[in-house]
Amino acid sequence: MSATKNTELSLSLSQELLRFALEHADSTAGFLDSALAKLATVVGADYLAVVRNAEGRWSVVGAHGTTASSTSSALPTAHLADVLDRETAGVSGNWLALPIDRRSAPGELLALHAPDTAALKRMQETVEQARGVFAQGYATVRAGEKQRRSNARLALMLEISGRWNQTQEMEPLLVQMAEAATKMLAADRASIFLWDKPNRQLVARPALGVEGNELRIPDDTGVVGKTLRSRTPHRVDARYGQEEIAREVDQKLGYRTRTLICVPLASRRGEMLGVFEVLNKREGDFTDDDEQALVELAAHAATALENTQERERLLQSRRQLTEEAAAGVRLIGDSPAIEALRSTTRRVADTELAVLILGENGTGKEVVARTIHYLSSRRDQPFIAVNCAALTETLLESELFGHEKGAFTDAHEARPGKFELANGGTLFLDEIGDLSLGGQAKLLRVLEEKVVVRVGGSKTIHTDARVIAATNQDLAVMVREKRFRQDLYFRLNVVSLNLPPLRDRAGDIILLAEHFLTDFAKKARRKVPQLSAAAKKRLEMHAWPGNIRELRNAMERLAYLCPGERIEAEDLTFILAAGHEAPAAVPDNLPLAEATDEFQKAYITRAIARSGGNMSEAAERLGLHRSNLYRKMRQLGMPTS
């Protein structure tokens, strides 16, 4: 062939190779199919291939031709190795081999098989002339394909990490991780081995084929143990490294591991969490790209695992705190009124009904509200208490609904209101009767619409707070007097709980006193002092105008100040002044004789109530004989049954 024709042929071939590179910009297989077919036709080779040497093993990357010598097992590997070492073209029999490009394609050669040796010299000249363009096109296409795979994996990685960040429980998260790794690396299965460091074990989850879906192995077992110790990735191919596979684990699982890739899982602080293992690539061995992809996936996995573990620790801690708080909230007493209150509280707790708690100051309205909260499904969510009596008209909206930065002079930063803070939990509005009419209107709107708008803002914020209200006032009377909105009253008063004053549950006084004494004695680090019979009687005879709060304060003072191990009636004199007995509630517009009768009726009624209906005990309290008490009751027109 003349030099001119040879030049024209080389130019035409180069143009064709560049065109193939443009047509298959991100497909190596497509480029090789077209380029090798064209090149083989031009030079007259019956077989033309790109072959690669990796760690002493030869493989065919792409080929054209179907001769008997065209299988990878028939390649002249010794000759190929010699050409690779010398980095120059070489002929051996009917084979011609020449390096592609040591920088863009290290370890790769073009291998040609000719029908006869006479044609090899002509083939070599043409192929060497086209080799530069072929190498350029090959490198461009491989770079494009690598970028495409990288982009696809990045997109998949972002999708996966997004799903993981929404998963808040450990087990579903581990399953998602395993599924993502098998999909990304086209593998058979995957497991995450979490390091149980105190027990020196690796715990695999999910572990398919194992009862309980959990496999425990010593932390120095096989490739996973090697990866954990070295903190570096490890791979096992179909032909190399098979001895490192823990076959006893395969036997236990009823599985056969052919190839695997394993990378470490490390926290942001560098602490080892475990390892990420993927098994049996469906086609061929795991590649460098697979290893890099799994390393990146493991980084996202470690972050998600850390977040989930931290959340589970917080939830566990929160549950413990909730249990402790719930244990500290008790309705103490065995009087009929308290038993009825317990029964009603249990029935309404796990409903969404609005509850209105009525009772004098100090009767334990907040304790009842907390009891309802801790008995409900909202127990793990916040309980927020607000004293409405302390909210002025100007503070009301900011406290309950929150405010945005700059909404008013002192609003230096945005702050959520109590409705937002109680979202998902319970909002306790104490002293609701002291709320202004303007505040009542705003509260009603939130209760009906379930949304709040911060002061200075325009965005509506949904709130799912259950509202429990309490008051020591008679709201029905306030409604009639136009001091409380009727619509808000009906909205709050779906279920009403009436808390009896302590003077009407005399049988519970000693139970409560001993409970408070025990609690405060522990805090004072002293032995619990015992109440004498006289002290108990003195406590029962006191009217307790401050109710349970007054009793609690009295026991706190005794626990810290009473010097002996026994509390006598004399020790109560500085705590329970006789003048603190509550007078009977008598209307102001009665004549003296009628007012006296009313006072006596109320006083006798309270004495009987404090005695639990025991008329002999009530008479003793009143300083009367039992028969005289009955006679007095008949004189006052009181029922004696």
C-alpha cells in the first residue's frame, strides 16, 4: 500500500474513531463495540480486543471477532505480560499486542489475532497510527461513563440519605441501608455489623436466614473483623482472598459467599460504630468504583446511625423521666370523693375531651391535670402549665401564642408561645376565671381553629395541644354576670371534675400528712418522725383553709424543724393556730338568729364529713354527747339519718 493511501486510510480511521467517541460519550461498551469492529475490518484482523491486567489476572474488556483463539483463556498471557513490561509493541505467533496509553489506560493493551503472520506487519503499522486517536476516544468515553455513574450514584445517595434522615427507628433504618447497598452495587445481599464493644462482638442486622434476624460473631471474625481492626476497606474476589472468608458463618447461614466488599463505619468523632458488608456482586468482582461508592454510602449511614442512636437514647431518657414524673404525681386518699375522682380521671385521660377542674385553692388541681396527662397517650409529650392570673392583657398573646423578632420593643428574638411548646402534649390553664374578656375571645378562637399566629407574624401554626382548665371560681355565676364568655365556658366544660376541700375528706388527712412527712424526711436525711395519736387528732380537727397545700407546707416544716422522732400535739401549735379555723360560709343578709342557725348547720355538717359519717366521733369533735347532737340537728331541721 502506498504512503499516500496509507495516510488517507489512517486519517479516515481516525475520523471514524472520533465519531464513535462522540456517539458513545458515556458508554465504554458502546464505543468499544463500534471502534474495535471498525479497526478489525480496516486492518483485516479476525480478532481484536482490549485486555486488562489487574493484580496478575488478565481479562477482556471489549472484543470483536469469533475465532477459536478469541477466548480470554486462549490469550498469550506470557507475551501480553512481556509487552506490558516493555511498554512497546510485540509479536508472538499470530498475535500482536501493543499498549494503549500508560497514563489514561494503565495495564491495558490492544491484542490482535491475524489469520496469517504475513499480515501482522501491515496491521501493526496501521494500528500504531490509529492508537493515539483510539486512546484519546477511549479515555474520553471512560471519563464520561465514570461521571455518569458518579452522577447517578450521587442522585441515588441523596435520595437514600433523605429517606434515612426521615427514619427514626433503628431496625427499619438498618434494613433500608442494606437494601440501598445491594441496589447500588448490584449485589445479592448486605449487612450492617454494629460493634458491641463491651462484649467484643459484631452484631449483624439484618441477618437473613438467622432466627431473630440478628447474627452475633466475635469481633475478630473474617473480613469484617479485619476491617474493624484496620479501619480500612477490604475486598475478596472470585479467585483471590477466598481464604479470608469465614466459612463457618456461611455454613450457619446456609449461604455461599463468592465475592465481598467491606468498609468501616465510623462516627463523626472517629469512633468505630461497626462495618458495612456487601456480598456477591451479580456480575464479576467488586471494583474500585464500587469500593468508593460503598465508602461514601457508609459515611451517610454512619451519620444516620449516630442520629438515630442519639434519638433513641434521648427517647429512652425521656421515657425514664416521664416514668419518674408520673410516679411522683399521685392522688392520695381513700375517701369516696377521691375514689370517684380517680375513676373519672382514668376514664377521661385517654380521650380528647376538654376538662374543667373546679376546687378551692390548694386542693390539687394541677396534680389532677398532670395525672390526666400521664395516664393519656400524650404522656411522652410536654405538659405546660400557665397561670392565667399572672397574664396581663399586654402579655397574654405573647405568652400563649408567641411572638416574632421585633414584634414589640423587647422582642429581641422570636419565641414560641405556650400552645406551640405544648404541641402534641397538654396545656394546663390554671385560674382560667381570671382571664380578661379580651383574652377569653382570643383563647376561644385558638381552641376552635387549632391554629395560632405569633404576635408580629402572619404565618398560621397548627397546634395539637390538649387543653385542661382549672379555676377556684364559680364560672356559671360569672357567665350570668357577663364576666366570663358563655361560649368559652361550654367549650371548656365538656367534663368537669370537682375537687373536695380537705376539710370534707378528713379520713385522708393522716394519709396525706404521713406521705408528705416521709417525702420531706428523706430530703432532710433523717428518720421519718411518727405522729402521736394526739397530733393526729389535732390535724384532723384543723379546718385546713389552705387545703392540701397548707398541709404539705406544715409537714415540710415539721420534717426539718421537729427535733424528736415523735410529733406531739404541742409541736403543732406554732404551725396550726386555732384562729385559722375556717368560719362557716353564711350569707351576709340574714338576721342574726337565722345566721346563727346556718352557721351551726354548716359547722355540724363539716364535723360529720370530717368524721367520715361516724356520729359518735362527730359529737366528740363538737364537744357534745351523741344524743345531744341528734337533738340539736332535729332542732335545726337537719336530716338525722
